[in-house]
Amino acid sequence: MSAARQVVVEADGGSRGNPGPAGYGAVVLDPATGEPLAEAAEYIGVATNNVAEYRGLIAGLTAAKALFPDAGDALRVHVRMDSKLVVEQMSGRWKIKHPDMKPLAARAAAILPPSSVTYEWIPRAQNKHADRLANEAMDAGRDGRQWEASASTAALDTPARSTVSTPPPAQGPPGDQVAGAARARAALAAARGAAAPAADTLFPVPEPGVPDTTVPAASASAPAPGQPAGTAPEGPGASQPQPAGAPQTGWGPAPDLGAPATLVLLRHGETALTPEKRFSGSGGTDPELSAAGRGQAERAAGHFAALGTVQEIVSSPLRRCRETAAAVADRLGLDVRIDEDLRETDFGAWEGLTFGEARERYGDDLTAWLASPDTAPTGGGESFAEVAERVAAARDRIVARYAGRTVLLVTHVTPIKTLVRLALGAPPEALFRMELSAASISTVAYYGDGNASVRLLNDTSHLR
């Protein structure tokens, strides 16, 4: 038997429009020195990102086989890509559901014996050589020509690497190190040998009260209480229990709870009503995403594709959320489940109005609504107590269904703020102290003992 020959393949693909003008790039590397052994790139016309990424994989595997045509089963190829979809599907951990992906995956699997190929997800920043090749191919297509190896500068533009290391396989769900954190908490608690202090001594929570509605009017930078759901805080919501029993608080001894259910909360992209700061709930016109909103959804999709952490997608039934969720699902190759309880508040007669217009027409009703989570908007809309009840029910179902998994929830301002408030154990008026931008990301993790951890709020870095 001949000695094993080992190479690394880095591959990438891209589409300027998804679908749009697309191309792929792949490079075969010496694992000991990082030296490029072969490059491949091609403009493939109009296609999606996923198709281009699979085409890049096929080209990389083909180039590796061509370098060592007589190696046979002795050839070992380690594939590194920043496409979580391709890596997980080719590794057999994710099902291939999209009909366009199945024949491409079959082509890739037939190039070399399955036992000869291993796959690893890497961040986009570590895949610059293949990314550069893919962009060169797309640039060539834009100019009406095909990529030529003799004109490529990808190798020159990529920092030299002395070795191409293979990190140890990750443990647990993608992007989450909760099991290790739980062990660390337990070890610290055992070392201290102290009982957990009472919850109210660690995190005192004030009694719910009437929000100060005069402060926002005096400060242009602060979001006004009751501002339309499209852009700012909507109002208080009733307190709800956590999804499990009484959670442990503090540093007392605790078992290793394993990975939590991690809810990544994505607010939908802009609609025509968003920049005008109009009430836009579930009782209005159900607007679609604007051009700006569709761009935000695509950037969010690219962000989640690069991270590779999302395993499930659940969306509000309203159109703007379904469109945002579809953009992400198309990139990740996932299905979208609809949960009716993730819909926005029904703002009754205020739908479509600005906060000022609602104040002029329904001043007394608006004041009463701001003062109590049990008061509904004019015309039979929903109170925030009612919204909090159904959002908490959705949370409990989702946490139970997807224990230990990372779930993207595409929803609205009120549901996201409610989930964050309940996770913090904060009073209803805490909603007045949060701001959520269009297409922003927040994250809450839910542990098996009922504890919740707010990890992120209103992140918009992916939109810049």
C-alpha cells in the first residue's frame, strides 16, 4: 500500500444578488507548509450563494484528485469552508432538503471515497484565498470573460502560512460553550462551599409602577414610551414565570446542566412604515419589506451563514418577518416554522398612526395605555399583559422543543423586548428602557434549571 498523501482544500463561492452573478474559487494547499499546489475559479452565471459554494467544493476536490491521480484510496483531503451549510451537509449531520443542492452534493461525494475526505467549518476571515479567487471569477464575469489562472493575484494577496493546522473538533452545538461554563460554575461553587444567597438580595427587582411619560418628551435621544412598534419601545408587559421551575440564583452548587436552548432574536427588516415611526402591529396592513429592509435581511442572512450557529428557524406569521426569515433560510438551507404567538401587538385604532397622531386623536386612551400593562389600545387592540402571556407561551414551547439547540426567532419589537424583560426578571416598565433597531440581533439562553441569560441586545454590527 502506498503512503498516504495529504492535502487541504479551501473553497468558497459567492453570488452578487443571491441569486445573481456568481462564481467560485478553490485552492489546494500543502498541509505542512501552507503552499498553494493548485487553484481553480470560474464564473458560473446567475446562481445562488449555496450553488456557488457547492461548485467551489467540487472544483477543489477535483483539483486535489488531479494532483495525485495514482494515489487512489491513499489520498486524504481535509476540506475547510466558511459555509456551515456545505460542511454540515457533506459531513452527514444535516439533511439536504433543497432540490438544487442534492445533485451537487452527490457530485462532490462521488469524486473521492467518503472515507478520504473530512470537513471543517472555518470563519470567513480564515478563508481569504478561496474568497479572493471567487471574487476574481465574479469580476471576470462582470467584464464578459472567464477567470484565468495566469492573471490571478489571490496567492499574493493572501498572507503566507507556514502550516495549515486542523483544530480539534468542536463539542456541543455550534458556537456555544455552555457545558464548559456550567462545569466552571459548579467548580467555583464547590470551592466556595457557600449556599446560594436569596434571589432578592442578589438582584432586587422594584415593584411595577407607572412609567414616567414626561422624560422621553424632554430628550430627543431617548425612545418614547409607547412609540410605534416599528421603531421604539411599546410599553409594559405583565410578569411571567420562567419556562422551568424555580431557577437557582447565584453561586450555589449546581449540576452540569448541559447546553441551553439559545434563542437568537432577529427583528425583521424595515418596511415603508418603519422610518416614519408609525404603529405597525398585527391588526394593520401587514406591510412587506421595503428595498432597505430586503437589503437588511440579506446582510443578516450573510451574517448567520458566516457564523454557522443557527440550527432552526421560527418566525412570526406577519409578512415582514416571513420575508426576513426566508432570506436567512435560503442561505442556510433550513425550513421556517411559523408560530402565531410571535406576532406583533394589535394596536387597534392606532395602526398606521404616528405616536403624535395617536396622542392628538386618542390622548386619554394613550395615557391610560402607557400607565398600565392591562389596558388595551383604542378600538379593541391587545394589552401588553395579553402579549406577554402569549409570548411566554411561545417561549416555553420553543425552549422545550429545541432544548440544547440554537434557534433563530424572527419576530418584532414587542415580543423581543418581552423575552428580554422576562429573562432579566425586570418590571413591566423596563420595556421603556430598551431600543431595538430594524434587523437587530438579541440573544437569550435558557438553561435546564429555569435560569435565563441575556447575551446580546440590539446588535447591528452585521448591517454596517
